[in-house]
Amino acid sequence: TSLMNLSPTAVDLIIDGLIISGVSSLFGSLNFLATIAAYGVLRSSFPLFTASILITAILLILTLPVLSAALLILLADLHFNTVYFNPAFAADPVLYQHFFWFFGHPEVYILIIPAFGIISEGISLFSQKIILAFDSMILALLCLSILGSGVWAHHIYTVGLEVDTRAYFTAVTIMISLPTGTKVFNWFCSYLGNSMQLSNITSIKWIILFLLTFTLGGSTGVILANSATDLALHDTYYVVAHFHFVLSLGAVIALFSSLILYQKVIFASDLSFYSSTVFHFFLSFIAVLMTFTPMHFLGFNVMPRRISDITDNFNS
């Protein structure tokens, strides 16, 4: 990082903070694993939300040590004259990118898999049904976590990876759409057949919005998974639109749905029919589509992200 932006002390503190937060998350994950194991939950009575937390904890335990090791090596490069990432000494800074994204892509699933559990709980609770093909939903979570841990390099297609490497990461990334599609179709089929009155519940509205935005975001992800296409779309607003639809909005929408859902379960007070919550939903729905849908078109016009002074052809 340039000294114009951050001092060396600030960089050290950021690295130290990330290492400490990683250790904290690691122990928290071990706590979740121990708690779930202590109750001895059987597969037949294994809630999907509990399964999602279990898989999230395992992902954190497997990937956080890699990030922490990379940060410790970075500190060694900065202060102890090691040259792990210094190209002046025939080292490779791309190695740091591999370390970072080996954690960074599973982190996407660490954020969204608990949201999957919340959506499953909401649909099951309000429709008074068990989620369709329960075993396949568990299997889809396992496939997502396994495949998601092996596709980190699709974030760095443009660093000069060889053709065979890019072909592998393209194929496996596209394969992620299979377990994801399984979950989405099972959610839709579990919801179908309910009375129209159910759609008046605000929490269900959020769940339907989640399915809409997540499906749209997943579709754009298949396009970005192709390494040839990504060479043109990399670091454009198309990427911003993709991860906001599929992750940022997914996690936030699931959070809003869960607030209404668990408010009713824990405090026995139903916020679903309050006019303020309905207004909040429709305002968010319109704002989400108006904010992020145009970014797809900006991306196809190769408008770069994170650039404050863009070229004249992008100015109205």
C-alpha cells in the first residue's frame, strides 16, 4: 500500500487486527462444532439451519489458518527481511493472492450459507412443511462447501495463469451452479401450493426477493466463471453487480427476513403486517433493482470499478 494512503504502522495494525479476528473466528467455530456435537443431533432431526452453521464452522476452521499464515509471512517480509512475496528477489507476489483468495472465496460461502439456513427455516415455518428433498439440501450444502473451496483462482484469471489451470477453475466454478440450483428449486417447490394469503407475510416477501436476487446473481456468476469472458469483464461494474446480487443482498435480505421471523418465534410479536415493515420491503425492493441492475450494462460497456476519474464516454 502506498505511503500516501497508509503509514507503515497502520499497515502493521491492520495485519495484526486481521490475525486476531481470524483466531477469534477460529475459536468461535470450534465452539459451534463442540456445541452441535454435544447435543448429538441425528440426521433425521438435523435442522437445515444447524447444518448450515456446522458447515460454515468447518469452512472457517479449514481456511482461516491459511490466511493467518499468509499475513504472518507478510509481516516477516515487512520486518524480518524475508522475501516470500518480493519479486525483486525472484519471489512471486501472486503467491500472496493465492493465499488470500484460498480464504477469500470460501469466505463468500461462510457469509451466505447461514443465510441459506435462515431461508430454509422461514419457508418451512410459514408453509408448515418440511423442505422438499431434505437429504439433497444437506448434500447440496456439502457440495457447495467442497467445490467452493477449490475455485479460488477464478478471482485472479488476469494474473497470467496457464490455459490448463484456467480451464480447471472455469469448469469447477460453473459446476457450483448445480448444487445451488438444487437448493433454489427445492425452495420454490416447497413454497408452491401455499395459499396466496401466505405471500402477504412480510418475511415471506423477503424470502421471495432473496430467491429472485440470488438467482439473478448466480446467473451472472456463470458468465464471470468463464475465464475468456472474465478477461474482458474483470474489475468492471459487472463484477460489482454480480457479487451484490448474489452475496451482499442475499445476506442482508436473509437478515431482514430473519428479524421478522425470529421476532415472532422468540417474542410472540408479529411484525409482518405492520405498515412500516411492508413499506420498508417495497422501498428496499425498488432501490435494490434500480441500484444494481444498471451496473450489468455498465460492466458490459467495460466501465472499470474503483476508479474515481472515469473516461468521458461514461459521463452523461
